[in-house]
Amino acid sequence: MGHHCAGKMAKPVIAITGPERDAFGPRMLVALAVRLYGGHPLQLRPGDEHHRHTYDGVVVTGGHDIEPVLYAAEPEIEPNYDTARDTLETTVIIDALARGLPLLGICRGAQLLNVCRGGTLHQELRSQRRKTSNRWTVLPLKTLCVTAEPETQNSLLIRLFGRGRSQINSLHNQAIDRVGDGLIVTGRDLDGIVQAIEDPSRTFLVGVQWHPEFLLYLTSQRALFRELVGRARNL
């Protein structure tokens, strides 16, 4: 996959990955955030990994539609597997890692980033929860605890969110278990379930377990996209 040779004044192209169908809401909201900060969104779908697209940064979306989430009291136990999407997103993640491109993984995207770096996932979360609900919600009703261990001192999340607690949403029925190579945990929920991972040695390599695109009315959530586009522009 090619790369731009344009000057720094050109709009950075941000690839947005997701499923073949559905996920219109999340894709549209991510594209809106990218445009808001001067980027050009490029929607990639399964099969597009075979074409020569050029891009300067990547958002791997979660891909949940808003509508089912609003009436689903809890996640389905049977996960939906999408092999074609896995192929696309794994190819794009590996390409972004190889070229040092800024990358934001959202929900499923964070999990796939972790797997691409050799990590593992919890297949179900109900048994892990003591203090947090298993209910899906697009509203910021869940607590994010930004971690403050010594290795997180260069954390982008700490810079954007500050240390301590923030409110996030929750739309996932899997989560990161063992963290992949070079990644550190920079956020957990009240049950200690991983909510954010980063590679502090990279300019921008972040995975978040929540959906910031549904929380664009919050400054700290918008800042994730602002930072991604800014880093892509300065490559």
C-alpha cells in the first residue's frame, strides 16, 4: 500500500476500516471527527486490501450499529465472526505498524491490534465483572481509570485525559487478556478489565475498548482524533 509524498500542508488521508455492510453510524462519526481536524477520510472495506490505496493514518473501527445497541440489554453470547473483515484489518494494521503510521484501534480494533502484536483476548466478560454492568450502552456510564504506573509516563491517554477517572461507554463482549509485544495498559475499568493500550515508543499507536466516536461532544474524546490527524499530518 503506497504513501503520500505531498507536502505537510496537504490533508492527511485517514483510512477507516470496518465491515462490508452495516456500521454506518460509527464510520460516519469517525469520518466526521477526521474532517473536523482537517483530515480526509478514506473508507476501506473487505477486499480493498488488494488495491493500492495511499493513507497517512488508520482508524480500525468497532463496527457496532447504534440501533441494535440501543435496545440490546446485554451482548449476545455468540460472537459474530467476519473473516473477510479480519483479513482486511489485519493487513492494514500490519502495514501501519511496518510504516510507523498513526493508528487508533476502537473496541474490536483495539483487540485486533493486540492480537497482531501477539496478545490474547478474553472470550467472555460476564465472569470477570464484579463492579461493572454487562449492559451495552452508547452513553458514558462506565468509569475509565487511567493508570499511573511508571511505564505510563509517556502515555498519550494521560496527556489527553489526565490521571484519575473519566466516563466512557461500553459496547463489547470480549476484551484484552494478555497484552501484546511492546504494548502497555494505560486504562482499566473498575473491574480491572483493560480499556486502553498504547505503544509509547510510537508516535501514535493506541487501542481503546470504548467508542469515542459516540462521545464526540466530550473534548477529551474528540482529542483522540485530533491527535491522530495531527500526527498523520506531520509524518
